[in-house]
Amino acid sequence: MLRDRKSTRHEVGLLLLTRCATMTTKAVLLIGGPSKGTRFRPLSLDVPKPLFCVGGRPIIWHSLVALSHVQGLTEVLLIGFYDEAVINPFIKDASRDFPNLSIRYLREYQSLGTAGGLYHYRDVILKGNPSQIFVVHSDIVCGWPLEEMQKFHSGHRGVGTMMAVKVPKEEANKFGCVVIDPQTSQARHYVEKPEEFLSDTVNAGLYLFDSNLLFTSIRDAMDTKLKRSSDDPEATNDEQLRLEQDVLSPLAHTGKLYAYQTTSPWVQIKSAASAIPANALILASYKTTNPSLLRRRSPTILAKSRADYSKKKGPEIVEPCFIHEDAQIDDTAKIGPNVSIGSGVKVGFGSRIKESIILDNTVIDKNACVLYSIVGEECKIGPWARVEGAPLAGGQQQSIAILGKDVSVLKEVHIRSCIVLPSKVLSKSAKNEVLL
Ligand code: GTP
């Protein structure tokens, strides 16, 4: 009897795996537009947030790595309302990096909301009859348990599966909170940023939907919204339809939304400060899963200013780090852990960089120190200057230092936990300030 039950379970498992492998799946990345990502300023002033580099590559590039490994997934559609000219260079590069994926950008004529854009492009999404659709927010990085989600999704008859993660209780109301039936894994109640505590399990911004049922649910949500606005002329009559509030919340009450709970690492990139833990997460995960993505050449020696150092083989690197292959790092510098260094960066004699992102073409002069910071493109950090934030302590908000593009920090100046707007020259030390 026991053996029978075991083998039946085994067969069901095999059947689910076979179903996952033979299904056609598409993915949609919701990338928003220029009016989104305001909390990411000043870093989003020069580059759209989804294209900001963490772990050495644009945020959404990392989701493409994960999606490119899903069996039967051949098309990824980016939906947003940025100008095509801003997104198309990324599409070109990504199409080269992921030759097994067809990657396209579909532009909304205005912000249509997280469900409105999906509905507007439903014919393109449904072309080729995909049975399942991954919908991914562009502002998350995580362990991407996509195969596990597919198995979970195939085991229920709901409309969709939402990935859900636990966050500290005091942080929960900044997210979409979900109450989950522990027996069935159905999401019973879903509220976006509730005023009162509801649950510390939250929407992780990654979904898997049954294609046809998804669009039926969005259609129902649109009808409800239209009816509400015809019944009540005061009700908002914008064209936006939100996936979370307008579609998923009512769906939870019908028992047709399921939650896949995971302890897999996850970071949502809302504020500029959250790019630092996101960077660390990506570097740590590539270190174990795909070290080739942390590629770098033997570091170039900038200057052998002292004979003693001429025998050293290179700077001291505390892994994990991403160092672009054309960055030049002095032999005496110490870098890491959790540092990403972009193209054309020069790091001088005796410098120290830790838990930071240094963007393209920045110069860090001799004996400078950059800790828990994001340094924008084309900045200059003078000799013996110090740019630093503070590490995360006991659930507190991380206070990092952020320099916008083309900022110069002069010799010996100390910038601590400041946000600096682009093109500033800092000749005096500052602490906990926004420098406009
Ligand atoms: P808040 O969390 O409320 O600050 O807003 P947000 O825009 O940062 O996040 P939201 O939960 O609204 O969006 C989730 C994802 O959908 C993000 O990746 C956004 O870029 C994207 N998004 C938001 N609104 C739209 C929209 O109108 N159209 C498209 N295509 N994407 C959107």
C-alpha cells in the first residue's frame, strides 16, 4: 500500500515535470516609465531605473539570465512607457547576450498601469498560444525559483501564482501584503500597502499566470472599474488598471490566486539605497551559480610607484566582486567584498573600496576610500578623500552615500551618508545632507 502511494506520487511528480517541460511560456517585464522610480533619484536622472547597473549589468538583464533558463520560454516582452530610443540599445545588447530569447519592447502611449499595459498588448502576448505567462516587476532581484514556481503552478487550478516572501513585520506595510491559507496555499486576502498590519508575507513582484484566465480576470476588473465610474461620477476615470489592487485583490477573494512562498533571497529596488543590497545579492548568487558572469581580466597595474609593490600580482580582491575588464585597478588597492566596478574606471594607489557600486569612467585617486556608497559615472574622488555610508544595522534603513554623475570630491574631503546631485564640486566635508 505504502509503495503504491509512493509510486503514484512519483508518477504525478513526473507528469507535472513533463507538463512544465512541454508548455510554451512567455514572459513580460513591466518596466514602467520616466514618471516611475522617483525614489531612485538621483540615480535615475541619467538612466532609467530598470537599466541601472547592479552586479555589473542592468537590473533587468539579471531577470533575463533567469528567464533564459526556463524550458520552452522563447519570448520576453518588455512593456513600459519610456521612449523607444532609451530602451532599444538595451534590447539590441540583450538580444546578442541571450540568443535563445526573442526580446521586444512594447511601448504604452501613456502609463496604463501594471494590468493596463498587459491588456493593451494582449494580442501580441497571446500570439503563438502560450499556455503560461511569467509577469515580472523590473525592480526586483532574487534567487529566481522559476522552475519551482512552474511545478507549484501546475499543481493547482487557479488563475495565477504569486511569489511571496517574508519581510520584517515593521516593514510589511510598505508592500502588498497577502494572507495565505496554510493548507491550500490560496491567497485569501491581498491588500496593497495596508494601513494596519495584515501579514508579514508580501508580494515579491513575480507571477506565473494561466494565459487565457489572466486576460479574463483583467477584463472582469475593467468591467468593474467602468461600472464603478458610471455609477459614481466622482470615481477616478483614468485609463490605468493596476494588476495588484484591481485584479489580484478581487481574485484572492474568489480563491483563484495562489501564493508560492519562498525563502529564496529577494531584494526590491525602490530607493537608491536598496541598490547596495541588490548588488550584494547578485554578486553572491553568481559566485555560486555562474562565476563566469563575474568575468574580469587580470587587473591592470596603473603605477608601480614603489619598487616593493612591483612583485605583487595584483590588487587584493575580497570576493565577490564584479570588475569590468577594462577598469584599471592599482596593484596596491583593496577591493571588496560586494563591489561592482564599471567600464573605464581607474582606481589609484592604496585605495580601498567596499560594499559599493562605482559606475563607468569614474576616477578614484590615491589613498581614497569608498565604503557603502554608489558613485555615479564620470566622478572624481580626490586623493585621501573618503566617501562613505553606514552598514545596515538591526532592520534600520541603510544610510549610504550617493554621488550623481560628474561629481568631484576634492582632496581629503569626507562625505558621509550624503546624497549629491550631478555635476557638483565638493570642497568641504559634509554629513547626512542632500547636496543640491
Ligand atoms: P510604488 O511601489 O507605489 O512606489 O510604485 P512603483 O512604480 O515603484 O511600483 P509598482 O508596484 O507600481 O510597479 C511595479 C512594477 O511595474 C515596476 O517595475 C514598475 O516599473 C512597473 N510599472 C508601474 N506602473 C506601470 C505602468 O503603468 N506600465 C508599465 N508597463 N509598467 C508599470
